[in-house]
Amino acid sequence: MDRGLQSILNKLPEHLKNRINGLDTDTLEKLEEIRIKAYTDTIVIADGKEFDLNDGHRITPESLEHILDVLVDYSYYAYEDELNNGFITIEGGHRVGLCGRVTLKNNKVHLIKDISSLNIRRSREVIGASDNVMDLINDKTGTISNTLIISPPKCGKTTILRDIARNLSNGGYRVSICDERSELAGCYNGIPSYDLGSRTDILDGCPKAQGIIMLIRSMSPEVIITDEIGKPEDVTAIEEAANSGINIITSIHGSSYDDVIDSAIGELLNNKIFDTLIFLSSTPNVGSISKVMKVSHEK
């Protein structure tokens, strides 16, 4: 078992830890999520399949609160902003989503109380995950394409982006990552959980629209990498990066060209900011390329 999964299990009640440890090696290797809900059996998802632990222990709301206490190391203040967004990122870059009763302040989510369920999403580093896309991004002349990865959920886009950063950074490029949701780098106390290359700088927890501008002004990057664009304000920041001669590699949720062109960032395609569009699929395997579009810049 790798250290990342072990670090998750060490934060769980003993009966859950033992039950998960009892799963076969292949299931543990492919484990993706641990879904814990009050008064129901805990479910593990591995390779897209559900495994009901059904160990005779029903999790109480009090147990859920205790698990969350341990996950945040009894320091709710340190995770306040993340908790307001319905998730936290724990050591190792693993994301924990939570549901419960939402309280509002000034018409915005202020706190989630009375926790009813937790979803622990395992984050894994896959060295070489981007090998089949690097020639599309960085050609033999050393030219880097502004690249948009279009992918439905759970098709490996974040894992691939992480490995792209490592490859470009170790290849001699200055890479900056704007990691708004702490998923790409998995920073914990400012230190990334993954190998992102020796020339990579990380701006953690910063909104992309602001972070991209900050990186342009402060870190003189050759490449900026970020994940899951989709807000109108992202458009201006990405255009400023492109106009500054900085390459952008990013992603968006979607399954087709129409999904992107109809989204809030559709004008980036209309303005031909991106040179390469890579569509991902989970068939036959997570991270499979289903389609590649090269954008013509000829008038």
C-alpha cells in the first residue's frame, strides 16, 4: 500500500481502517473514494465499482464530526475558507467533500454544520501519465502549444496536468501553477505533495483570474498551468497571459467542442487563444485521448 492511502486510513476510526485494509490488493491499488455517511454502511469506490464495507458498524453523526476533527487536525480555523466551499484538502493532496446543514452569512455560505456525509477522494501521482500528450503540447522545435484539455469528470485530467508540469519543468521551462483548489500540487502547509519539477512555482488556493495575473507579474513564467477554468473572469486573465507571450495549459469540464464554445469561456476558442484541444475519455482507460483538434490561425 502506498503512503498516500496509508495517510488517509490513519485518520479513520480503527474499525474502518481495518475493514479497508482487509480489501484485496488490487482493490486497494485502484481505490478512488471512501464515502462515509451517517447511519449507513461505508462505501469504497475502486476502478468505478462500489464495495459496501458492511462491517456491522453504523457511523453516527458524532463519529462523522470526530473523523472531520481528525482530518483537519482539530484546526477548523486553518480550513475555514475551504470548508465554506464544501471541501478540504488534507496532507497528500487528498480532497474531502462534506455535506450537512449550510448556514449563510450575507447570502453566502458561511459554514457547514451537522455533518451528514464525507467523501474522501484519493489523489495519486502517476509519473508518465502525460507521455501520450507531450508531443501534442511540445513539438520537436521546442514550441509549446496553448492547450485546453476537455474532459468529463474522472477521466484523469488533473493527473495529466500534474505530469505535464513535471515534464515541462524538468525539460527546462519555467512553469507556474495557479492551484485554486489545491488539487494540482496538493500543497499542505505550503509544500507540494507531488513531483512537479525543479522549475515549478506554485500559487496555492488563489482564484485563477487573480492568480494568473499575479504570476505574470511576479514569477516571469514561460508556461502557466491551471485546472478547471470556466468563469467569465478567467477569460481576461488567460488572454493577458497569451498576449504577454506566456503559454497556457489548462482544462475545462465537458465532452465536446460545443460544450466549450457554449460555456463562459467560449470566446477564448472564438479568439483562437488555444492552439490545441485535447479531449479525454475513460474508455478504454482513464486518461485516454478520444480526439485532438489543432486550431488553424490562418485568416
